[in-house]
Amino acid sequence: MAETKKIATRESFGLALCELAKEHPEIVVLDADLAAATKTDIFKKAYPDRFFDCGISEGNMIGVAAGLAACGKVPFAASFAMFATGRAYEQIRNSVGYPHLNVKIAGSHAGITVGEDGATHQCCEDLALMRTIPGMVVLNPADHYEMTEAVKASYEYNGPVYIRLGRLAIDSFNDPETYHFELGKGITLKEGEDVTVIATGLVVNEALKAVRALEAKGINARLINMHTIKPIDKDIIIKAAKETGRIITVEEHNIIGGLGEAVCAVTAECCPVPVSRIGIQDTYGHSGPALGLLAEFGLDAEGLEKSIEAIVKK
Amino acid sequence: MDNQELLEMKKNACKVRQYIIEGVFNAKSGHPGGSLSAADIITYLYFKEMKVDPQNPHDPDRDRFVLSKGHCCPALYGALALKGYFPADEIKVLRHIGAMLQGHPDMKHTPGVDMSSGSLGQGISAACGMALAAKYDNKDYRVYAMLGDGECEEGQVWEAAMFACHNKLDNLCVIVDFNGLQIDGRVDDVAGLGAVDEKFRSFGFEVIKIDGHSYDEIEAALDKAKTVKGRPTAIIAATIKGKGVSYMEDQVGWHGKAPNADEYKIAMDELNAQLKALEA
């Protein structure tokens, strides 16, 4: 099994970029004065000539990335999820999405686990924003090993990709010996028949702990790790709907526009079953330690265990 | 430019203007005013300045042009058609369903269009990225970006200006088509843009002010820009919106309106007369 050292996916991202850059000179990295936070500073240190700090100007950074991609480079442009996908939404939509340019956008400090910085920096809308752009691939890796593979997969895919990065150092639960990332394919982490929990990103590990605890209470939940929000893995959702009859989604994101609604769209059109969405209930976060916030919003293992049990027993 | 070359340039610009009127008239929509003001500079870029080959529109070593004021694409389409990137018949179905030529430039479907644009302020950033890519690859191609004066109200223009100077993009030439008008009125009345030349200069650009309808001045400015090292150049080109069609000149109402059949005839008669005079 995986070693127990905690690592934030933003750091995994920075390390993965460095590895990938060894083989691929066309990879360049852009940041908007947040290299120390997004962890592109790891790349900057290793490849100073391939790193371009755009300063605090996210809109321009995305446009510069588009121009680089139009000339054959593979730019990874990083900022906080809030500013990359929020401030620069229209630049991403028109300068990257519409011409389907090969730009990778990394949004760090996503969700409420930003912690003390509070609501202005806690982006719980990035997945929704990026999902709406035609042709955009949206990835939300759950741990170090998944992030490492997701960065490689995003490079191998020719077109725009959004990758969500977390600030909080977390345990790795995937086994690097057996882990396999396939873009657009969810991963069943635990089999079960009573209900299917579909989780994404940082809260997958919390959901894993929750469904294991629920076994002792006689609830046998299936758990799917949905690392790709778009294109969503329809087959795994339909199979789960048919076999377990009920789905619960878990995300550190507004329940509007994210994983929950993506799953609802599939079930509604292909196999209607009740779907319950656990996530940020269309509200803003606030300041506080990340783990405290995760508990407050019911997204830690304990909170998820209670919510899932209540939904199943309803 | 010798006299013969100058004459050919003027004829080509006149033909580009005819394409603008033709395209916008048949589309029953579009932006003739700013297309006509930009026509001379765009014609010069494609017929004299830029190293481009219509037979090889994706040549990685070609010079690039980004029409940041993307709504003025009828002028770009006219120049590209005249240059032979695609058949001129395409212009007659500009903006029609299923047409190759979109209401704003689409690099994916139109040969010769180096960047999709249309949302103001964004093209200059992409041009910076292209110029940066040339530096990164040690290539000597140049990148030209044309902006509107009204477009300079977008904050992103100045983000890009800062970036271009910080990264010493001397292979980037920004051209501002300064026709003085935007949709809601005179630029000075709408938003108090102020001295654009001083703004670019203060960011670190080499700034050259010209008459954007004088080929001598266009040529001299672009030649000068190629000699500037360590910083980008901004050419502020004073132009007349609607240039070449008498009733459109300096009229704010012709920013985004198509001529009716009578107006179309007047415009084409005028342009035909201009062309005839040049051919005489």
C-alpha cells in the first residue's frame, strides 16, 4: 500500500511537471505570481528558462498560453482555482476553448480546504465553470499518485484541460504499484450493492473511510472515484444505478454544476434512480483551519458516514 | 516602395475595401467602419511586410498576424482572399450558416487566420505568447497585433503591454488603428482613453505615430520597428473610420451596420471609380 506521508496535490502537480518536462522540451509553465503556492516553483527552480511569471494578470496569462500553444508549445498555466477559472473564464472560453488550443490550466487552492484565507479564495465553482466550455477536459485527482498520472494524461491529450489542485496535505490511498489512470474512466474503489457513493478529488479518501465504517453497520456501499468530471464516465454511473438503485455524490464543490449534477444528467437520461448530492450547499465558505471546515461542511469521514447512513435509511 | 509598387498596393487596398463592402452587404451585418480604417495597414502587412506563404499557411516559421480587433475581419478576409489563401467567393457568404468565414476570426477553419479573436483585449495577449514562443525556439519570425483604439479601454491590453516589455518582446509589433470612434460614440467622449501613445511609451514600448493611410509612413514605421531591440514597438496609426466610402467616413453609425442596396451601390461605385483611377 501507499506510504503514509501526507502530500498536497498541488505539490504532486509541481513534481509531476518536472518529471514530464525532462522528456518534453515543448512543455512550458506560466504562473500569475503564485508559484510558491501553486507549486510551479518546483518547476521554476528546475527549468528557469521554461518558466514565465505573468504577474498578477490571469487574463493575460491565459492569452499568452494560447499564443504559445498556437506556436506548438504545451503550456501549463497555473493560478488559484478562483482566479484561473473565475477571473479568466472568458479568456479560457474564447482564447483557449473555442480554438481548442493545447493549453493545460491548473487551479490550485480549490474548495473550502484553502482554510484561513476564507471565502474570497475558496473556489467551489471551478468545476462548474470549466464543465460548460465545449471540448474542455476537467480533472480532479484525489491523491498524489492520481495527480502524477493525471498530469501525464493531460499532456498526452491534445486539447484544453483543467486540473484541480488542492492546498491541503493529504494521505495517499492509491497503491502506486497497481494504480492505473485512464482519462474519462472512473475507478471502483470498493464494491457494494446497497448504494453507490461517487466521490471526486480531496474527499474521495474521506468517502473511502466512511464507506468502510458503514460496513460494520450493515451498509454495503460501492465507492467510485470519479477523477474525470468531463467527459464523465457514463458507463460506470449507469452500471451503478442499475446494480445499486441509488447514488450519492460527494464533492468539495457547490452541488450546483459539479460532479453531482454531472451524475444526475447521466442518471436522468439513461437510468433514473434517486441521486443525493453531498457538497457545498450553494453557499460560501469562511475562514478557519481546513480540517475544521471539512468537518463543519460535513465532508470529513465522520460527516459523510452520518449523511450516507441517513440517506440510505431514509 | 517605388511608384509601381505603391500603385499596386493602393489597388490591392481598394480591392480589399470592395471585399469588405461585398461581404458585409451580403451578410446584412458586420463591421464596415473599422474594417475600412484598417484596410491600408492590413493590405500592407500581407502584401509587403510579412513573410507568409498562402500555399503553406501553417509554416511554423511564418510571421503571424493577430487581429485583436476581431470584428474587423472583413478587412483580413479580403486581404487573405486577395493573397490567395482561399477563393474570394467565400466572402459573399461571410456570416452565413455553414460558411467558412465566421463573424469573427476562426483559426480552426480559415486558412491564414493565425488566432481566433473577437473578444476585445485578448488578441494582444495571444500575440505576446506567439512572440515568446519565437524567442523560446530561437526563431526569427515576427508577430503583428492590430488593436482598436476603443479596445485599449480593456484592462487586458495593459496587462499584455506590461508582459511584452518585461519579456523584451522586440519581435512583437502592436498596431493601434486609431480611428477615434467606438460603438457608443467618440472614444474621447465614451471613456476618456487619453494619450495612448504616452501610455504605451510609459510601459516601455518604442512608440511611432503615423498616418495609417499613408503607405510611406506605414512602411517607415514597420521598418523602424524591425530595428528596435530589447522592447516591443507600438505603432499608433491615425485613421479614418469608414475610409474610402464617402458617407461612412468618420461616422459612428457605420461601426456595425450593413449598407442597404442603395448604399451598397454607392459604395461600390465609389470604390470602382477609385480603382479605375488607379488603373488609368
